[in-house]
Amino acid sequence: MATRSTSQRASRAADVRHTPEHVASGMPAASGGKRLVSVEVLRLLAIVCIAVFHAFLQQYVQAIWMGPQLSAADAANPVSALAASRGAMWIVAMIMYCGACGNHIFFMISGFFLIPRMCVACRSDGYWKRQLRSTGRRVAMILATVVFYLLLIMAAGRMLAWERNAGGQSNLIYELEFVWLYLVFVALAPVIAWVMGRVGIRASAVLAGIMLVAVYALNIYVACTWQAQYGHRSLLDWRKQMSAVSYIASFILAGLLGWALREVNDRSTSGRSVSGRSESRRPTARPLWAKRRFWTRGIVILIVAACAITGAMAMRPTYVALYALSFKSTSLISFALAVCALMAAACPPRHTHGRGVSARVESAVAALASGILGFYVVQTLARVLWEAVDARFLQPLLVGAAALPAGSMSAFLGLLRWIALGAVCSLAYVVVICLSDRFVRRPLLRAVHLSK
């Protein structure tokens, strides 16, 4: 009885620490409510990855189908300069991994912190009642964010006379798919954790392994056979739905990794498991997979391998195979990079002594990183903002590169300037939106008790 009572109090305390804003935006917290700065930085990096990916996506897709067989670039079609430069295509292809990787990280961070707490609490009395209440608040926060930005953008569009998108309602459903998927994942988290808690961590690991093998076997098939239908996919097509399956697989895997890491952390410090049972009298050594350097080395290996494979594909007679490597959520490279990045950020460093991050820097990172959900919504619903930035700053550089001899060093340098400025503009775009989100949306949600 005492153990059950302790579990109930721990579960209620966790629900207080992890507010709907924390969970629905992916905001991590360590034991005792202290946030993990390394994961906050990763979450901010995920936002930047997503922004940079979208800055070049349209031109990249056009260049893929043009192919490298261009004797001369056409100033009237500036993307031809990119298609004619294998070096520039290699760089942009590497950037394309960032999109799916950032999306995976977005889902993984929440699963990593949300599911393990529920796995611990699922055997206590009142589990479903508590989760219904807390999950309802998280879902309400996500919906409130979408409604807030939808109304704000509609008002701004009316005042500034923005051109209406004929497919506006379609965009709200189709383009915001990641937000709706996230809402579904958050709502399903108590059920996922309850199942995992019942079958145990080892059986969950076996099931997760089988699931991942099946998902990415299908993803490889989709990536190799379905690129030609880019932009013309129905939501009811199973190949389109593999995107949702891939991201919920990441959400579940991250929850499993978070649960396992909590077990390791507890055993290595106190010799007790998360469930409270005594495992040994002395702290145990950490396994290799629970050490940060294991995952940082994995990141380096993956990046080197991706550079080599992508470079080889960029030298082929067509770019189709190059596109398949980073095709939306099906990219195995993007998924593996996201897993390694999450674990590298979440595992404790080898040496904990020395000066930590200053409170001011930590506060700035948290202020920007908390805007990831708002950034997703604004990026989709206010696409006209980025189109204006692209037309003013980036398009002239691409046109200038297209006016130079195709495949020449001068054209390549012009494309490098275009890529560099696109990355800088994307970073500035993220900062502006995330700071606006921090000082506008979040205070309003606090006023209606959906955030702290």
C-alpha cells in the first residue's frame, strides 16, 4: 500500500511539473523539474533544420526532375543553375535530410519524456482519470495554438490584402498534418504507455524492433517508387499514411528509450530500479548505449556515410536515386540521425564538472525552443511571409547564378552564396517567429490557464 501511495504522489507531481505547454511543445524536464539544456538546444536545432529544409525544398524538387543533362543554364528558369551543378545539388541534398530529421526530433522529444512517466504511473490507482484530465489540457493547448494563429493570420491577411489561397481549407488539413499527428500522438500516449507498462520493457523493445523493421522496409519501397507523385498524393493513399506511421514509430521508440534510460540512471546512482525494487547494493556501471559518446560517434559516422552516399548519387546520370535518399519521412538516414541526436542530448556527459551553461543563455534557448509548435503553424498558414523573403533576397542570387555559364566555378560560387543566405534568412525567420510566439501566444495561454 505504501508503494502504491508513493507511486500516486510521484505521478501527480510529474503532472504538475510537465504542464500542457511543456509537453505539447516538446519541452523537456529532468527529475525535480529542471530542464535539460542539451535537449532544449536540440529542439531549437530541430526548428532550424525544418526551416532550412523548406527554404530549398521547392527548388530542389524542380532540379531533381530537370536532371544534370543541361548544356547551359536558363536565366528565365533559375533552377536550371542548381540542376546543372552537381556540387550544389550535393549540398542541397544534404540539407534535405534536415527536414525529416527535424520532424522526427519534434515527435521524439515529447515521446521520450511523456511516455516513461506514464509507464511508471500506469499501475497506480486513478491512472486513467489523471491522464484523461492532463491529456485533455494538452490537446486543448494544441488546438488553442492553431486557432490563435489561424485567426491572427486571417486578420493580418485582411488588413494587408494578402492574396487568398484557393486551397486554404485544404492547407489547414493537409499541410498542418504534423500538428494533427502530434495531437493524435499526445492523445494516444496514455494508451501506448499502459500497453508498454503491462508487457514490460524487454517485450516492448522486441515489439518496437519488429515494428521499425516493417515500417522502414515499406518506407524504402515508397521512396524508390513514389517520388513522381510528389505533390499529388491523397491522404487516403497508404503510401501517404506511411508518414504518420513513421512518426508514431519514432514517438514510441523515443518513449521506450526514455524509459530504459530512466532505469539505467536510477540503477547507476542508487542501485534501485524506477519501480522502487532494490537491484543491488552498489551502483552499477552504465551500458555503452547509455553513454553520450556512443551516440555522438554514431552521428559522426552517419554524417560521413550520408556525405559519401549522397555524393555518389549526385554523380549519377539522373537525380532520382538522390531524391529517394531523403524522400520525406521515409528517409532512414534522417531517422537514424534523429535517434542519435536525441540520445546524445539526453544521456549524461562523461564529465559533469566544470562551468555549466549560464542562466541567461539557458533562458534564451528555452524562450526560442518553446516556439516550435507555433513555428509549425505559422510556417504553413503564413507561407506568404517566407515567399516575400525568398523573392526579395534569395531569388535574385539564383537568377544571377543562372546567368553564368552552366557548371562553371563562378556559377557554383553564386549558388553557394544563395545557399548561405538562405540558411541565414531561415535562422532569422525562426528567431522572429519563436520570439513572437514567446511574447504573444504563451502569455495568452497563461491567461486562460493552459500554460505556466
